[in-house]
Amino acid sequence: MDHRAFTRTMRILESRYPVEDWARGMTPFEILISTILSQSTTVANERRGLNDLRLRVGAITPKRLAETPQEEIAKAIWHAGLAKQKAPRIRGVAKALLDGHGDRLERILGLPTERAREELMALRGVGPKTADVVLAMAGGHPTFAVDTHIARIARRWNLVRQSDYESIRAALERWTPPAKRKPWHLAIIAHGRTLCKARNPRCAECPVRRDCDWYQRKRPREQRTRRVPRRSDKGLRAP
């Protein structure tokens, strides 16, 4: 897929999947905690974990979570999976962002993008994807976060030769105007969940299959398979 095909494809997907901003109405800190909870789980489980955490501690703030015992956090978020791993990350992040000079996370998000990214990734439990999601969804930074759906589709579109996170992110940011990075990020995720699934992708329904390298490679194989005649039993029976 070349740059022109990518732009055409993304315009179609943006039209097909209107932006659903899941972070609307959430504080930056809630977005950060939500993103940590989303690691290695489904959207439904992440949402249930976040809601249960809110019910247990009240407002999700650095102070509340820093003061909540790790075991209590783990009990609250167990629906999100990996609770024993995520609970210390959440409490550690809360303690790191809690200081006597106001909201440290807000100050981080007010920094230039690369500096803010470095500051977020310096927090234990915050990797590149979590940092990029928070920067885009909470701070309005022009980052292009890469999740499993985006990584899979980027490979199918042959956008990158290497499949590591930074290579995919760099390729998408290079080809995407800054103002479009957030909506296109959300559109690709919606496409991956709806049609371009990991198993049994629904290519026949895909509105962008003509520009999809993976589909163009797959289609000739399917056509050859359909042309292979079925073996007939005629003439094989004993007289």
C-alpha cells in the first residue's frame, strides 16, 4: 500500500466508523488508569474493572489510589485480568504523580510531545502504547498509539517491514496528518474489531479491500482453490 492508497483507505474508514471518543468525560488520570487496566484484556473487562475500582475507592485520583492498599485495588479490578500485576502498577503510578505542587500529570501533558512521552514512560508500568494513548486521548498530542488491531492491520497493509511498536508508530505518524492521528487511530481499531479480525476476517464486506495488500495476495489463492474440480466418484466403482 502506497501513501495515496493509505490516505484513500483512511478516508473511507473514517467515514465508515464515526469517531467514538471513549475518553470523553474522563479526567487525564482516569484515562491513564483505564489504559493500564486495558493491557491484555478486552474493552468490556477493562470498563468493568474501572467501574468496580471507582465503586471501591470513590473518585479515581492519585491521592485516593495512593492511600488504598494494593490488595484492595487488586480485588476491585479483578475483572480486568492480571490484577496482581496491575494493582502495584496503578498504586505506584498514583504515588509517583502525587506531590505537593498540584496535578503532576497535567504538567506532564503540558510539555512538548516527546518530552511528555519520556516523562510518562519514566513511570513504572507505563510503556510506549500507554503513553501514546494518554498523550492523544488526554492531552491532545498528535501521537498515533498502536494496539493489537492496528499492528495487525499495518502488517496486512504492508506498511512496515519490521513489526515492532516503534516502527509501526513511526510509519503511521509519517503518513498521517497530525490532526488526523487520533480519529484514524480510532477508525483502524473499529475496523479491526468489526471486519479485519485476527481470525476469519470478513474480507467480502470490507470497503477498503482493493487497496489491502494482504487481500490482494489472498484472493488469487482463493480463486485457485475454487477452480480445482471436485474429484468425482464416476468411473471409480467396480463394474
